[in-house]
Amino acid sequence: MTLVNRYIGAPVERIEDLRFLRGRGEYVGDIQRPGMLHAAILRSPVAHGRIRALDTKPALSIRGVHAVVTAADIGAVPRIPLRLQTSPATEPFRQPVIAADRVRYVGEPIAMVLADSAALAEDGVDAITLDIEELPVVADRHFSGRHEILLFDDAGSNLAMKFTGLKGDADAAFREAEYVRGERFASQRHTALPMEPRGLLAEWDAAAGRMTVMGAAKVPFFNRRTVAAMLDLPESAVDLIENDVGGGFGARGEFYPEDFLVPFCARHTGRPVRWLEDRREHLIAMNHARQMDCEVEIACKRDGTIVGLRGDVFVDLGAYIRTNGLTAPRNVAQFFSGPYRIPNIRISSHALVTNKTPTGTYRAPGRYEGSFFCERLVELAAKDLGIDPVEMRRKNLIADAEMPYALARVEPGDLYAHSECDSGDYAHALDRCLAEFGWEAKRQLNGKLIDGRYHGVTLACFIEGGGAGPKELARLVLERDGSVTVSVGSAAVGQGLETVMAQIAADSLGLTIDKVRVLHGSTTLLEDGYGAFHSRSTVLGGSAVHEAATILLDKIRTAASTRLRCDPAEMELVDGRAVTKSGRSVDFAELAGDGLSADYAFANDHRHTYAYGTAAAHVAIDPGTGRVELLDYLVVEDVGRIINPLTLHGQVIGATVQGLGGAFMEDLVYDQNGQLLAGTLADYLIPSATDFPKLRAISLEHRPSSTNPLGVKGAGEGGIIPVGGLMANAVANALSSLGAEPNELPLSPPRVWRLANPAPE
């Protein structure tokens, strides 16, 4: 473990914010190139159909329009590869980068127009004549599951993949259980919606045979390999440059059709090409998320001990499987049980294709939904059994002494099919939350009508998996002025990466933070990198920086001892100077000419970190309008070790607000023709700064992780995980005095539950 020095654990203000506040950030939209063409995309206006005719001549007749690229110009149209959960079974469902003969969702690219200005490119799109024979629309997962209309004839089914989370013998547990309850729940479709829509700028150097693409984010190295393969170029001939990024949240930075089309068009025309997505495009083209419903059961003993979970989750995947489209279906099967000790589990997740925009990851994919489903079951079971909901959860929380604790295994398997919670005192976080929230006083308000509003109070417990491997790379170079340049394969998507990496490097090297410069993401910096997803940057990237710093210090010590003619063991390295016991010294700057640098690849052997916590909420509902006001909200999470409490607090509160938006506001509504009805921010409601003003977060360092030298755990997603279940239970508790539970799913069948072997009167 690294001891706390000047920066690790300190609330250092974000270094990168200074340039943003001064207007010196550089986004793709800020970049201009001589002779640059602007791209606009003709997208399918229908959800399902065959392209009968496509006439680009009217567009090409417009002065200033230089080219229109269609599938015919590309030839053999590449398909987007899967980055995660790869399987031969998924091959029929992969998306072509441009539609050739059939379209499967509103927004699918059909042609790219290149012109002297964005306005001319849009005029070109409008001028194209497009004739599509409309086909019957697979509007939802229910219709998809009947397999009467197939989106992919070769697949023979609309079921793209099925994952099952397994532990123990669920059927036996349910046969013997004293109490069983079954329910149906649903989570609506919504999306990450980063502040900055996507954008790309590609330049082709024909003489050098080199492609440069600006606007990379999240996983630049994977995207470079993909672009190179699609363009039939050596990987070394493609560079992806990470500019400033206005948010990612799991959706931005994955490989989309435009990630091929823009560089292809740059090579096709021999001129730089820039494409900037508008918000309408963003809502119909970037990955959607969250749309799941389930039919699940919980089995318990009479004393509230949970003995089993089983059931099925149905995921509306959209029209194709893109790079990480199966992550949420996979995760909901494995993480459904959350922080609870449940010995028998069988949860099957069915990923079904429909004529909607494809889905992918959004902050805590599958874990937000799974927590919602599980917390509702636990709350309902506690009420049926007459057990205090706090004690119901406490009784079933995984104990500190049980760590590491194995979660359900996933079939079909992958590198994380067998995952285990690394460390944690879950009851400690629960008790801290109850005390800080004032639970004993507020719980008395449940169901009470006060000043015309019904009040509801509840809590939820959660775990947050982080630190996905396999590894991350870092390089540290001693510069001639005595500063150190840190290059890391992690990507910056707005999470404060530059600040956190600088803190780790400065403390590890014994330098002041102004002597550290952090570079990140771009493929020009390192031979490989793995990016920013699954709350991994600090766990893996930070550990790589720390370990590389240790190597660099050893090299500095050796070089200084040679310079000063002393034993390296006699050297002390303090604030950029190597000092002997006799007082002789040499500045780091004087040693830079020796070409000192260090590289390190930190691997975690595919072991996740698991942060954990408890959240509590108090709501008031106006029965006349249905308006829900969040009166108090507190989340307590143990993250192992805190690098920067200021950036961590921002992550937790920001994630919480996103979860509240998903619980109360955001809904990507489609009609039966596959048309998106919430295609602008006038229709798709997102939280503003005034919607949820009373949010609190407490971060703990009670149980560090043993999987990395810093003891840190991934902490970028925990704030969002419990929100859905928390809000559903709070609303249900507020309305409990009305005599009935709110309907979980419109038109759902009656609830099924039993209490076996009732006690004698």
C-alpha cells in the first residue's frame, strides 16, 4: 500500500477545469483543417424496410456538394465487431456500417454527403431520392419473442443471446421454501445523453499511407484496430486522437457506423472530413439502454432469510448487437442478487432484437436494472412476512467474514463468469447510512398524509463492480526541466482523469503536482491501452502509474548515485532532488539527459473490485397531481481508498442525478411503427440543477481492495445503481396507506405469492 502523502486523499481541484473555464478546451467541433469537407448522413426514415431505389444525382448537382458515399461505393460492407461477449452465435446480428438493401431502425445510415459546409451537406441529404418498401415492424420484445417476423432470416430467431446466472439449486430451494412471491417489473428505455454529441474528423495522408482520426473516446485502441482492419491498413498506419470529450457515461466512444464512414470518406475524397452529430441524430443513432422487463420470484424462510431467486429478464436489444450491446443482458443475470447472500439463483436474461435503435452500455449497465428488480422483491417480501425492511436487508447482507464471496456464475461463460466480491463490511455502510439519514425518526412518516402530501421513506443496498481488466499501461518520462510526463492508456471522458493520475504520480514520485503532466487515451502515446469503462481508470490506470513511478525512482536513484559516486541505498529522493546522507545533491533535471523513463502494464488477473453501500430516500407525493418531491436523499458508499474526495463526490452526486432522471423523467417512447416520439429535448426530459437539490453523499475507506497496490475500488457508477429500486419503493411506501400497491407493470397478471405451512393460530 502507498502511504498517504500530500495529494492522495486531498480534495485537489480538477486541473483540467482551468482550461475549460478559460474557453481553451479543444473539442472536435473546434478543429478546422484546410480543404475540410463537412459530412451529413441520410438516415432511414422507417423502422423496417427494403431499399428499392437510391438516387444521389440530385444531391451531386448541388454546387458545393463533392461526393455522396453509399454502400455501392464501399463494396464489401464491413460489420461492427463485438468488443465484449463475443460468440459465433451473435454473428448474424452484427450491424453493417451502412445499409445496402435493408434497414432495421429509424436512423440507420444509408448515405453520407460531403460538402463545403454543414448546411450544404444537409441540403444534399434532403435532395437524395430514397424509395423504401416498408416491412412489418417488430415493435417490442413481446412481438419479437413470437419470432413470426425475423429481423435476420439467417438467424432463424429474434433471440440474439441468452445468459443465465446460476448458483446452487434454485428449483429445490423454491420447492422447500416457506414463502414465495412472484412479480413483474419493467424499466423503460432511456440513454446516457452526454452534454456533447459525437463528432469525428479524419485526415488521410496518401503519401504516407496514414490515417488520423480525431474525436476518439473511451476505447481508442480497440477502435483503432477496428478501423485499420476495415480499411485494410496496418494498425500502425492508423492514429486515433483523443480530444476533450463532453461526457461519455458508457455510450460515447464505442464503435459506431460513423467511426468507419468518416475515415473511409476522407480516404475516398483525399480531403479531411468532419462530421458533427446534432441532438436529433444523437437520440436516434447513439446507443439506447435500460429497456428490460422481468418475471421473477423470491423464496424466503419465515424469518426473512432469502433462500432463492429465479426468473426471466427480457431485454429489448434494438435492431443489432453493437460492440458492447450484450453487456447489460449479461450483467443483469450475474448481479441481480446485489449485496445479498442468496445461495440459490437462476436468473435467465433473454436479449431480443426489435426495430429500434441498438442498445449498449449506460452507467452501471444491467446493475441499475437488476438492483431495481431485486430491491422491489426484498421490500415486498419484508412486508408480506411482517419483517422490518432494514432488518430484512441486514439479515441477508453478505458478511465481512464471508469475503471473498462468490456471485452467481454466468453461462455462457466469459473471463468474468466467476466473479467474487473482494472485500467489504456491508453492515457498516448500512448502519452509517441509517444514522446519518435519521432513519428512526423519518420511518414513522411512511404512508402519512401531511399537508396534503403522502410521505414515503425507504432504503436500498448495493454493490458496484469495477476495475475490469485485463490490464492498463502507463509510461513516465523524466523531462529536462525536472518534471515528469505521464502517459496512460486510460481515456478521459469528463471524470477528472488528469487530476487523479497527477495526484497518484506526484505522491508516488515525491514531486509537487505542478511538476506532473498527464497525457491520455490517444494511440500515439503508447503501444496499447484499454480505455475508460467499468470504473477501471483509477484501479488499473492509477496502479500502472504508481508502479511505473516506482521503477522510475529506482532509475533516478541509480543515475544519481553514479553521478555523486555513492551507494544507491544512501540516496534519498525529496521534492525533485536526490540527496546523499552527507548533504550532496543533484536535481532530477540534471539527470534527464540520461533518458530516464519507465513503463508498466498493470494486470489484475481479471479480478473486479467491489465498492458497496446503502442509499436512503424520503419523498412526498401530491395525490392530486402525482408530483413526487424528493425531500432528502443520502448515499453512503465504501470505495476502499479515496484518491480525491472532491472528484469522487462529483461522480457520486452526478450518477445519482442520472439515476433520478431515469426513474422520474427520461423515456425514449416509440410507437407501433418504430418511430421515436421523444426525438428532441423538448420531448425527452432530463434533470436540471433545480430538480433534485437535496442530495447528500458520504464516501468511506473502511475496506480497501487487495486487488491493486493503491487499495482503490472503482467508484464511478455506484451512485446510480440503487436509485431505481429506491424511488419505486419510496413511492410505494408513500401510497401504502391507500390500501394497495401501485401496479408494477401495466396490464400485468395478478401477483403470485404464497406463505407455505402457516403457523398454527
